[in-house]
Amino acid sequence: MIFVASGTQDGRGLVEYLLKQNYKVMASVVTNYGKELLPKDENLIINDHKLDEEAMKNCLKENQIKVFVDATHPYAVNVSKTAMQVCDELNIPYIRYEREVTPIPAYNKLHLVKTYEEASDLAMQLGENIFLTTGSNRLDLFANDSKKYNKHIIARVLPAIASLQICENCGISPKDIVAVQGPFSESLNIALYEKYNADVVVMKNSGTLGGTETKLTAAIKLGLEIVIIDRPRIDYKNLTHDYDCVGIFVAKYEK
């Protein structure tokens, strides 16, 4: 059986790709929404529980996993590190599928940072109305800093109960929540930035699939300040950006 750490559009695509090749697949997701998006297939088992190191070990051993395919979000570094460590211990072949980064354009109002803390600190310095496209992760950091520096933040998050609950816990008013699922066109991004009078846009480099390109071009056309949290640098084993390479790797070990 193949284990696919999913939760992204890439991961779902890989699950479907492997199922079409008649492999038995266990897909791991952490939300009900992610579970609902996966295909219904007799060869698919879904794990919808969070897996820490010990739980991951037990899951891989109990289900006799032959290959681990890591297709988690580019910024989910802890999951990837845990997966590589567990696979080493259990002698399970590991391959990382990761979407390509979006090239960073030359633009004098674009600022590249390494951490959420740097992003929040810089955004507070650059403008009054800060449009966050980073989802609900670390929203508390931006919310706390906005109160400290008397800034206004707008949070674009998934239209999921968990995301909205985080917004409420952070004290973000419903009028400052954009609960929609991307990616979005350049024109829609422009319309949203204009509607909320954004001075600064904060984003991650989640690749074209994650909508980074149109977020960037929209902000540049409006002359806005841009803060990009750079993609974490990890020394992945067997890194690829191609489904077929994953298929070749799986075929080598799954017999």
C-alpha cells in the first residue's frame, strides 16, 4: 500500500494518479473538507487523524506501507521532517512531491522574509491596512501585532468553521474576514485589494497552483507593498515536481 500525505490539491491529484494505476492507497488529511474532496474508490483508505511521530509509525507499520509520498503543503515543514525521520527508522522509501515556486519579479515594493514574525513586523511598518492572504495559520500573531501598533488587518481564509473560529478567537470582525476558497484571478484579487483599501499584501510563495502569481501581479498593478514569506528550505530526499517521477519511484518499490 502507498501512503500519501495529502491535504492539498497536489496531494489529491497524486492520489487519483496512483489509484488509476491500480495501487492501493492510504491518503492522510486533517480536515473533513479535505476528506470530502478525495475520490470514492475501493482501493482508497482515508486517515483523517493528525499523526505525530508515534502515531505515524504505528499507522505505517499496521498498514504495511511500502512507499511514503509526501505531498503536503510547501510550508508544512514539521510534517515533512517527521515523515522523513519515521521513514528512515522503518526503512520505508520516501519521495517528496512539491509544486514549483513562483518566480519573484523585480519590484521595489516587494519584501522577502523568512518567518511569519518578520512578515508581521514588517507589514505593520509598511502600511495601515494589511491584507493577509496567508490563511488562518499564525493569524494570532498578526492580530496581536495589529492591536499593538493600531493597524487594521483583513484576513482571507478558507470558508471553513475552523478558520472562522480562529478569526473569532483573534478578535477579527466579520467585516474584515474574506472567507472564500482560491486561487483567484488577477482581476478578483485587484477588486478585493481595492474594496478593503489595502496598503500591504502579505502572502506565501505557494506556487501558481496556490494563486501566488495572480496575487503578485494584482498587488503590483495597484502599486501596493508586498511581503512574501519565503518557502522554507529543507533538504528533502527524492524531491520531484512531476507526477510521473512519483509513479516511477513507486513502481520501483511497490511489488
